[in-house]
Amino acid sequence: NLDNADLLHELEKDIKRLEKIADRFSKIGSQPQLSPRNIYEALDTSLLYMKSRVPDSIVIKTDYPNNKPILININSELFEWVIENVCKNAVDAIGQQGKIFISVETHNNSVFIDIKDTGKGIHKKNFKTVFNPGYTTKNRGWGLGLSLVKRIIEQYHKGKVFVKQSEIGVGTTFRIVLKTSN
């Protein structure tokens, strides 16, 4: 149970969040500014937000190869929204209890961000379809989340996003590939 001060604090956080979301959507219509940011910092900001909004029965874990910063040119608000959106889909796929693992690897000048869940999985024939506007497995929603994820990563950040692997009843791994700026 939240007392009034806690409730007010949570409401203020939600209002700031809504302002941030409105800002993100205004950027989707224009070319957003990109600047170098440590990938771990950007991921942790998104995951901190997600962890406070998912049930305790869903565990979010990270696996970062080292503490050396990996700089990528991103628009922080849009990139964080991408991570939150993929994680939110993972939570929906998991249901009551499960895990989300976020791992980071680097190879040459690329960084690979894998978001793996223990959810219901995606049929191979839908690996590309999930990114189409209107695709949804839920009763509510417009099915725009992953199509916006794809647009933000591929058009604005010149990266790639795809279903790396999925198995029905076992889970799914989404991979985001971006160029490093270090």
C-alpha cells in the first residue's frame, strides 16, 4: 500500500514518463538527433523502468561482457523505448512467471544486444511478420510496437533488428545490431 507521498511520487514519475513518450513520438516524424552513449547505461535506464513495472515472478537479468564502456550513436529516448517495448512484449509472452535475459556482445565495430525470454515463442513463419504494422497476438492493442521498433532501429539508427531464435513453449530471442562509435 502506498501512502500519499509515495503515490504522488509515482504519479510524478508517470507524468515525466508520458512527457518523454510524447517527445519520442514527435521525433519519429523527424530525424532524431543521435549522440554517443554507453550502451550499458542506456540498457540499464530502460531495465530499471521495466523492473518496477513487471511482477516479481518475472526476473530480468543482464549479461554484460565487461565494464569497459561501449559507445554507440543513439537517440536515448527512442532507443530506451525500443528496449522497453521488446521487453514488454516478452512480459506478455511469458505471462505469469519466467525470465528475460539481456546480453551484449561486441564483434569488430558492431554491438549485438540479445533480448531472450522464456515465453510462448513465435512460429518460424512469423519471424518477419511480427514486425508488420497491425500484427498482434493480444486482444487489445494496435500491433504497432514492433513495427516502430524496426523503424527506429533500422531507419534512424542504421542498425538491424530481427528474431534470432524462437521455439514454441520455450521462448524467443530478439537481436539488435548497431555500430559502435568508439
